[in-house]
Amino acid sequence: LEVALPTPGKSASEASAGQCTPASQTSANAFTSFLYNPQDPMPDRLAQLVSFEGCQELLRASPLHPIMSQHGRIFRQSAGSYATFAMSREVKEIHTFISHNWCTPRWQKFLGLAHHFNFLFALAGALLALVAIAVLGLMGLAPTVHLKSSGQPVGWMGRFLVTPLFMALMFYRGEISSFLGQHGPDVFLDKTSIHQVDWSLKQQGIQKLPAFLRKSQYMLALYTDPAYIDRIWTVYEVAAFLALRPSRNMIICELDFVKRLYTLVSLIAMTHAAHLVIQVFFETPQVIDFMIISVSTVAFLVALRFWAVKREKILERLKGFRFDQCACTLEQDRATLRRNIALLMRTTGRLPDASDNEALTFFNKLVQAELPQIFRTAIHPLTISYRHVFTFTMLLSGTSRVDILLAAPDRTIGSHIGNFAGLIFWWVIVVPLCYASLQFVANSFLNQQGWRAWIRLLPMFLIVVEPFAGLHFLVLALSEQGNSGSIGAWLAFAVMTILGGLAVRIMYSQRFWNLAFCCK
């Protein structure tokens, strides 16, 4: 069965192949001709769903930062009021349509929104803080503590300040921006953009959900499994978005993975800080450092494996999707949504004369064929992108390395340059390549579960990790030789940087992982 999305852009399969379907190749029907030629008349029944013509005042959105203030207090309960409706305003277009379920806990949705919207803001703040700590260290002004075993001075500001600052900026950007008079992009949230008290306005707003989606540049799905795909309203939002907008504009934020990711990052960061405190008061062998790195790496592998298995289960569940099996509080809503989805399917030109049941059958096949690909494409092939890997490397190991490098009082500026070159190579190339390799290991043997899978995964894990450990020591040796003025060491380092950059470019590309998934 071949099912193609009737959208004015790329389908999920076309997006992964880098191909684009021009407007001239789409079906010539009232629906698609309206999308590409707004001057053409729109069928009245379709206009009631996807157009705000004659009722522009219903097109409302809320600034992002007030919604996220007080840790997403707006998500505490679904009931709205005049005050919540007053948080929105009339707009011409919407930046992001937030699709979510009210059965999902408030803090998970807040964490997902903070991760999506505030990550780069927090990264910029953390980098500025780390640079400031580095400057203080070079000037000899950074405070230090002495290790109990060696008496060597080490800094502590990186480990104790940068990660908490990153988390604070990500969680409290709303309050900071509101204080500075910035309110963020306009987003659709059902509780604020649709009147929850006036019954007539509420029904009009609900009927215009496809119109809200058509006016939205992106759709952010706060995905929880299995609640998101089992709820009829979120399925309806997905249906309308697939019919009205390019599938590449659909962003999926898997809340369970985000929760586990930040829990793991926080635990590892606290472990590094606690290890420094123990070194100050007690004599500890150097093997502890090796153990912390090893345990952290294995923990990431376990987390990646858990997510890989869960992702495959989600894809299998999407392939068995049926609209009639979705949960609905009010059965009259189910009948209304059936008619609306059938109308959307008919007006795409695929089934112009089909009955509601035939249109719903087509919609089920459409979701089964396209949504798994959209899910796989919308989520980065490595689960988290390169910038996320770089950031978490900086938070987990970079801060401690900066503290150690800057504390030695007898080092020259030249030695600092060499050491920082090695540190940046570690951040930018070595760890991202190691993470990509771990991801490949985690996605292997997905057809096997339990101890049988781990018997095969652990040897692969050791084979993957050993070369990166050797590469780490090679970079340290080259940086030390470079500090002593060796031109050959710097040339070798430059060649390694170029080759490593090419490897990162390849392993973080969509096509590489499409090929890897196909081979597996």
C-alpha cells in the first residue's frame, strides 16, 4: 500500500531522501488549489474548518513566556476562566501549535517545553559563565581548593556553578524575559486561545482547530506513550496537521525520554561535584575517576538502549492505529470528529465521493503508513542532536577539566593554549563520535530482549569504547608536545581535527542513519 501525504511540502519519506514535491504535482482539487492559490474559492463546509474568514477575532494565541511562568502553572488543571482567556490576544499567525494531553503531569510538559524553547538560551548562558571562569583562572583570581592526597590546587566554580546555572536559565527563562519586557513567540494553547467559559465561543473555537493548525508555522507534539495516540483530540490535531501543513513542520518531543535524560545528567553532575568534595577531605585513588567515567558511559548506554526499545514499540503501535479505538470522554465529540476528519480526507481529492466510513478507513491507513516515518524523522536519528551532545559534555566533563587546567600556578600561556585545544577537540569531536557509536550499539539486536541482547551488546560496547580511550590519550600526548614547540605535533593535531570533523558530519547526518536502520 502506498499512501502519500497530500501536503504542500515534503512527506516524511521525501524529507529523509532530500526530495521535494512541487506544487504543480499535487492533486488538482478545491482543497490543494486553495492552499497554493488563496484567491480561488473554498468550499463552504471546508471553510468552516480551516478558515477564519468572517470570524478573525477567534484567531488568538498566547505569548510563550507567561504560559511557562511559575513552572507551567497553567497546566495544573484543564478548567479555564476569563483570566486564562485574557492571557491570549488576537494575532495574524501562530508560531507554534502546542498539542498535548491534560492527563499528562504538568511538570513533564513544562520540562518538554523548556527543553524545546529554552535550551539554546541556557546553553549561551552556561558558555558565558564557563568563559568567565576560564578568564578568572588565567588571571589567577579563580578560587581553588587543595586535594587531600596530592595537595594540588584545583578549581571548583565550574563543577558547582555552571550546571545549576544552565538548569536555572532553562527553567526560569520565562520570568527573566518577562522582567526584561520580552514575552516570546505566539503559541496556541487550548486553555488560553479558546474561550473556556462562554459555551458558544468555546464551540466555535473547537470547530476551528484545523484553522488554528493551518495558521501555525509548527506543531509541537508533547508526546507521551500511549496516551498521546490513544486520545481522540490529539489524533484529530495530527489528522488536521497532516492534511494542512508539511509533515516536516511537525516536531515531536518525547516527554519520557526528556525526563530520563535530564535526570541522568543531573545525577552525573552531582556525582562529579561530590567526588571533588570527597577528594578535598579524604585521600582517594585515581581509579575513582576511571570508575566514574565508566559508570557514566554504561548508564548512558542503558538509557539509550531503553529508549531504542521503547521507540520500536511506539512505531509498532503507530502501525496498528485505528481511529475507533481512541479514547473519548464524550461520544458526541467522536461523531463530530469523525465527520470533520472524513471531510478533510475527501477534500484532499483522494476520495472525493467516499462515505464517512471509507474516508476513516483511508485515514487509518494514512496514519499507519506516514506517522511512523514522521515520528522517526521528527526525532533526531541520534535521539538528541549534536548541540545537545556538546552541551551535556560541557556540563558533565568540561567543567571539571577547566577547573583542573586553570588551577596549576606554574603553567604558561602557551601550555594553556595547548591544553585548551585538546579540551575543545574532546568536546567537539571525541565525545560526539563516542556518543554516536554508543547509539549504534544501543540500536543493535532490537529483536532480542533481556540478557541475550546484553551478551551481544557488551562486547560491542567494549570494542567501541577502547578506540576512543586511546584517542583521548593520543590527544593529550599531542597537546603536551605542542606545548613544547613541536610543529609536527600541531600538524598531526590539525589533520586529526579535519578527519574528526568529517566523521562527525557523516555520523550526525540523517542519511547515514537511514542507511544504518535499513541495513539492520
